[in-house]
Amino acid sequence: MRRVRAYVGLGANIGDSGDTLARGVRALAKLPGSRLHAVSRLYLTAPVGIEDQPPFRNAVVALDVPAGPDPATGATALLITLKQLEQAFGRQERERWGPRELDLDLLLFGRAQLELDRSPDGLSLDPGKADRLLVVPHPEAANRLFVLAPLADVAAGLVPPGWSETVATAAARRLIDEGTEAARPIATWDGDCADWRRIEQDEAQTAG
């Protein structure tokens, strides 16, 4: 089976969000025909858009997933799977940028640049999103530290299609604008036990 490297962003801020993201990583690792390539650190991140809500936990995974007969088909299939997982984790419809049980975003799908009509099964549960398009690379990824910081953990030197800089350079740029408290690493992924290992405070400050 031909596979392509995809990057998926995870976020949550309802309940035990760290545990939710750990379960989310394990669920992604078990997707049929897929292989878990890498997991970023777990980040504590400041809410964006609506600030009066709990902080988020965010992470990014690199997955080798079925490529499909063409990028559009493969990316759409993965998107539908992500939306199904969100619902399985109890995701509810809320306002844009509001609290969420689990958010799964398709950030990159190989070297594909796509702008596709979403199928009904691939629609976002976010009613604040006006468009029905699947855009890859994710159109907001380049300017959101809560995406760039974990993405840089697993793909620092990658220049995504349509970008003029590496992920690491973009993350450094946003870090200057948003500050270290906007996205702070708090745990690393322990592949042996498939769970987070807490970063001690002095280690987290050094890593950040």
C-alpha cells in the first residue's frame, strides 16, 4: 500500500484534555493502513479568538496514511476519519474558537495543495466556519503558534507547499509575536507506554 506523510493537529480544553489527547494519539495510531511516525510534545496554549475559556492542550502527530488513488481522494478520506473520531470523543457543536472536547485538524497531506468541496461527512462541527472547503495545507497553520510549535517538533525543516519558510522559522517568528506563554511544552510522548511524560518545570523552560 502506498502511503503519504500527513500531519494532524490535536487540541482540547474540556475535562482532562491531556488524557483526551493521549487517547486521540492512540486512536490515530490504530487507523487502518496507517503508521504513527512521530508525536510532538504536549503544549499548554492560550485560547485564541475567545479568551474567556480554559487553556488548551495541543499536539501534532505525523502519520503515514494511505495515499489513495490521488491526493484529493486520500485527503478527503482522512478528513472524514478525523471528523468521525471527533464525534466518537463526544465533540459538540459550539461557536468558533470556543471550548471543545477534541479538535482534529488536517494540517498537511504530503506535498499536496488542495482546495476541495467537503463531503457531508467531512464538514466541520464548528458552525462559525462559513466555508465548506477543505484547504491543504491548513490555511491558518502558518500564523498560529499553537499549531507551529508542536509541528516544529516533528517537522522543523519542512517547507510546506506554498510556504516560503520552514516550519521552524515560522514558529520562531510567531513566538516573537505571541510570547512564550502562548504555547508552553508541558509533556513529551512516551512511545513505550503510549502516554505523556510530564516535563519538569526547569526542563520545560529550557525547551521553550
